[in-house]
Amino acid sequence: MNDPDDATRKMQFLFALRSKGVTDARVLSAMEKIDRGPFIRGHFADRAYEDMPLPIACGQTISQPSIVGLMTQALRINPRDKVLEVGTGSGYQAAILSQLARRVYTVDRHRRLVREARAIFEALDLTNITALTVDGSFGLPEQAPFDRILVTAAAEDPPGPLLAQLKIGGIMVLPVGQSDTVQSLIRVTRHDAGYDYDELRQVRFVPLVEGLGRDA
């Protein structure tokens, strides 16, 4: 983004984020640095800078930027954190996380999405992201525990394996609710004695599905 129109579009993009409640300076800086454009292909590429969800391959969606920002902000990521993202999708959310955390592991059940996201990560030289094709409902036990976990698909309840892979003091943010109704964005904080749950806002996400996609 070098021409005046691009500069104006970026200013409008950041203003829209702030107006929706994304106020954390580190999160805004990460979202300014990571261009959403490369993560959207085809007919919708020219709408990459609008605050709206858009369809991507495998029947999935890329979340609207303000939701990406709010979920990232809710995680309260520290620079030394190791983060697990369940639901790679386009890879945009993982790229944002990569600017804030030491290490990001992102998993998806669709091999095509993981392959395409990896290609973008490489093109952008985002070397602290590992993208894997696995059933994310079971987390990534071989890399656990995690300081932060972000789930970008809705479960009826926070999955037990993901709760178990969260460090003491760790935070998980995820949408919870039936796929055909309004869901709640929840922040879970793990303590020595159990878990605290905070309801943040209403959202709408694709459902969290067990098993691998047909293309895997």
C-alpha cells in the first residue's frame, strides 16, 4: 500500500477497528502491518478492506477484521507466549497472532486451507507460524501446554482437550453456542483451582467439526 488511495483505505480500516472497540495499541499495530488482501482470493478480493466476513475455500469464511481484532485483544497476548489457533481458515488470524506472540501453532481440518495459508506465511516471511492439518477439536497435545488458545469455530461447550492444554494462568477465547443460533464469545482463564468464564459479546461462527475434511 503505497499510493494515496491505499493510505486512505488503511486509515479508514484502522478507524473502523477502533470504532468497533479494538483499542489495544499492539493489536492495532499488528493489524496495520498484516495486509488482509493476500488472504482473500477471487471475486471478493476487492472487498478485503471492508469490515465484513467473506467466503473462502472449503465452505469456510474469513472473519470480519473487527472480530479478529476483538478476539486477539481478548487474548491479552504477551511477547513470549506460545499460542494455539484452532481453525486456520485463510491464515489471516494466525498472521496477526504471529506479530504478538513468540510462537503460533495453527491447525485446520482442511488440508487445502493449511497448504494455501502456509504459502502466504512463507511469502510474508512469517517464520514463527507452524500450520498443520489435524482435528483441532483435540488440540495439539504434543506441543501443549499453551499460554493462549484461540478457537475460530463454535463449539457447544469449550472442548475438554483444549481446556486441558491451557497453562495455569493461560487464556482461551472461543465462540460457544449452537451453529444455527447466535453464539457468545467467551474468554476462559485457567487457575490452579479451575476455570473462570467471561462472556464478551454475541458472534456468529461456523461450527467446530470433529474429524478431517474430505480434502485431507
